[in-house]
Amino acid sequence: MSLVSRKKGNNLEIVYESKDVVVMLGPHEDMLTELILDVIKRKGSATIKEIHSELKTIASEEKIRRVMNTLRKTKIVNSTRGKYFLLQPNFNEKQYF
């Protein structure tokens, strides 16, 4: 089960719904950034593949990589040997957005 299906109030717009399937629009970049930061906070550090394994239903590895590059440029995260971690352990994404 992915993080998105467990997270309540994810605000993804439902395009189609039946008893067998729910089709939703993907998240805006701000929302995706929050989801990615949630994964990193919970795990302490994570690779792109680890983040993607939790968010694969809503974001490609390339989209996650773009967000991670933005977070690195703004000095919110850094990486060592492919693992991303928060530079500010008490970072509050609500202040960022």
C-alpha cells in the first residue's frame, strides 16, 4: 500500500470512480514536494527509488528527481551516495509553501 492511499485528505482530484477503480489527477508540485518530504522525514533518508516505491501511483522517478533537484538548490535536502536527507531536521514544509 502506498503512502498516498494511506494519507487522508490528499486532495487529489478524482476524475473517474467505479467499484473497481479510481482515477485521480496527479498532485501539483507543492503537494508532491510535501509527500516526498514526508517520506524522507519518516525514513531519515531515502533514495529516489525508495521514494518512488511509495509514490509510484502518482509520480514518476523523473518527476521525483526534478523535485529533489529543486530541494537541493534551495538547501532543504542534500544527498550522499544517492541517499537524500534533510539538512534541517526540524524543517516544516508548511513554512516553505
